[in-house]
Amino acid sequence: MDVRSKPWYGRWWAIVLLIGLVIGATGVLTVKALGLRSVVVEAKPFEQPDAGFDYSWWNSALGRWVHEDGVDYDAVRAEEGDLRRFIATLAVLGPRTTPQRFTTEPERLAYSINAYNALVLFAVVDNWPIDSVHDVRGWLDPRAGFGFFYGLHFPLDEDSINLYDLENEVIRGFVDARIHAAINCASRSCPALMPYAFEPARLDDQLDAVTQSFCSDPAHVRVDEEGREIQLSAIFEWYQTDFEEHARRLGRDATIVDFVLAFAEPKVAAVVERAQRDDFKVVFQPYDWALNRH
């Protein structure tokens, strides 16, 4: 064979190698640019009973950390070691990995809500200091909040998940719009984080209570008489179909306002109902992403 016919082999493998290096480098750069990372917990799980899931530490911790005007993140950081242990516990136990512990829907939903709220707090202290969850980001930011809600992957139930998928693929799968008043995104315009854990035995009552609070709070629902507007949290716009479907299942008209009327305190409901009857316009308020710091 003429030696002049051989060099293409060398050129071919060089090209393949170059393409591989470019793809590899591009992948690494993309991951870094978008702020994608797996969160490492490195903690020993809490001991658990033989059946069910014990939320007692989580319940008492929320009681210490959560105040009427927000979360005491200094207190959370002071107990970060135990918070890591709780996250480590969630990482190895869950409805998928240990289904015998979560045989009812309330057990599975309570687990998911508590996990979401715990992971949000952990994400804040793990990236401290921040003034907003939007501060957690890579070099590129495809959309506001991408780094916090999409980019961080947490160990959960012997798997890895981000906050966006935990909310939209898992929690919303329970088809209960009240969950939007129960999960907290560490921001001022979020429904308030409760100073207690969600417990399977009283989950339905707890979800009713937080939804009533959400729908009765002027920060989320108010009527502007002069402007003839029913002013609602942007959450009602983002998850409109969830609220409409829930209202329909309650035997009401499938509207956001009817969902509010089903849960708001009587005085608030009366004002909103009159505004609805008088054809006030429904408008959604700008969202305040500042950290819900006490």
C-alpha cells in the first residue's frame, strides 16, 4: 500500500479526539455556566421507628426557626448540622424506597411537602449568604430562579431531584391545589412557612388551615374598590388550572375566584364575592423574591 494513503487514519482519529474534547469541555462548561450541581449532605440520618416517619425533630425545629414575619436563618444556620441529618434521613427513606412506611396518600403527601420545605431551607443555608433565591445561579441564567429551582439536585428517597420536579412532578401529582399554600419557596411573596411539620394524621385539616390563611391574607388576596380590581397573588396565575379544577371538584364554578371563596374567611369571602358579582377585574400582583428573612 502506498504510504501516501495512510495519513487519513491519523487525521480521522485526531478529528474524533478533538470533537470528543470539545463536546466534553462544552458539557463541563455548560454545567458550570448554568449552575448545575448535586448537593452533598454528608451527615448521618436520624434514627427512625420501625414504621412510618418521625417528624418530631423537624416539627420542633420549625417551631424555633419560623416567626410571624419570616424565618430566622441565623437560627437555621446554627442548627445546620441537624438539618443535614434530617435531609440525610429523607435521602434514604421515602415512598419509593420504603413504601411500607408510606401506605396511605396522606403519608406520601406529608412526606413530600415536608421534604420540599426542608430542602428549600437547606438550599438557602447551603448557599449562604443570599438576599434572594435568585442569587443562586451560574454564569448563565436561562430564567430567573433557574439556579435555585432547577440547578440544585438533592438526594431524596434514594434518588436525585430538583425543587422544580419535586413540586411539579411529585407534589402536584396529588391533584390538590391546597398544596400551593403549604410549600414555601423562601421568598416574601410565598405563602408563609408554617412553624410546624405536616403530619399524615391531621394533614387534611392542616391543608385547609394554611389555605384559609393564604386566601384571607391581603398580601395574597385583596379587593381594590377604587380600581375595581380583585388583586391576587401571582401563584393563582401560575397554577391557574390547579385552582380551577379544585373549585370544580368542590361543586363550584371552575374559576380562581371561586377557589378563594371556598377557603377565605367569611369576611374576606364576602368582600371578594361582592367584587366578583360587580364584575371587578382579576389582576395578578408582582412577586417579591426577596428572602423571607425574620
